[in-house]
Amino acid sequence: SYELTQPPSVSVSPGQTARITCSGDASPQQYAYWYQQKPGQAPVLVIYKVSERPSGIPERFSGSRSGTTVTLTISGVQAEDEADYYCQSADSTGNNVIFGGGTKLTVL
Amino acid sequence: EVQLVESGGGLVKPGGSLRLSCTASGFDFSAYTMNWVRQAPGKGLEWVSSINSGSYFIYYADSLKGRFTVSRDNAKNSLFLEMSNLRVEDTAVYYCARDGPFTGEEFDYWGQGTLVTVSS
């Protein structure tokens, strides 16, 4: 079955750059999405179509792809960015949604 | 303002059934594909099901093995999830989420979730 693999945790100091990867066996043409989830809250879409940012999401959030690995980059990390981050894509049929296991971002 | 409000969660015994509802407001509910996503305590997100605007295309996660049924009532701006033969491992917060306008694969709005606890 199709899977997306994320590191369980990433730690950075305030002001540094955090990079969270998401690897899968999807076609490079498949889109990827990223969500931020803070404790007790619903997820929030922060990146769509690999690298696009919805309105209201700070510019420090960006996304990129290299082969079948997508990366969420948070530049100039702030304390409020501490959260769980999930990547999402679809399987080869496009009908089944897949989430990565999630990455806990800790701001030291 | 887009709002999604889930209800119907609670405590149920293994083998029991439960029906979740999601009431939408602030957008044309009948034009959007809707989804259910769940999150077990302390675990990650798991997609459960999706249903398109006209209920023509319905998909489920393979792991559910036919125990869950999604439906919608566009006249009442409501999404439903019928869950049967519930197992302890179905314990989770269940979110409804709307397909977004960018590619139709992203979830741009989520409800706050309703907790389902399966325990004897």
C-alpha cells in the first residue's frame, strides 16, 4: 500500500529554519499538501499543490519537491510554529487520501 | 464564515453502532465534496471517507472493510457517517472536512471534531 514517511520530530531554535520532509512512492506529478495542527485544535492547511500558500498563511511557510520527496520549510521559526505537521497526498488512483505519520516540530 | 460542526460522538460498546453528523454553514454545501478524517488519541490523521457533491462518487479507506457508510443531505447542509460493528481501535476524534477550491484534493476547512470512544 502507498505510504508517506515523515520524521517523527524536528527541533529548531527560534529564528532558525525548519525543514520537514515527506517521502513516498508517488508519481512526481502528484500534488502534496501540508497541515499544521496545534494541541486540541483541528488541522490547518498551510501549503497546497506542493508549494502554494493559502491566503492568511505567513510567508515563512514554503514547500518544495525533489523527486518523490516533498519538503515543508519554515524560515525564521517562531514559538507559535510549534505544532504537529502532516503531509497529504493521494494514491495512484487519486481516490484515496493518504496522510503522512506526522512530525512534531519543537521550538527550543 | 465557513463553519463545520460535528455531533453524535460518544461512548459505545464494541460491536455497537453510531451515527455522526456534520452541519455546514457559510458556503454552498451542495457544491463541495466532503470528507471524514479521524485521529486516534495521540496518533496521526487518518482519512476515512469522501463523498462528492451529488453522492455519485463515494470512497472509503481500505481499513474500514465496509463497516462505515457516508451520506449527505444537501437540502439540510448535512454530512453523515454511519459506523457499525465498532471496534476499540475506532476510538478517535472524527473530523469532517471540505475539499478545497485549489485542486479538490486539499482540505481547506475542518470542523472541531467529535470524539468517539469504543469501550466495554
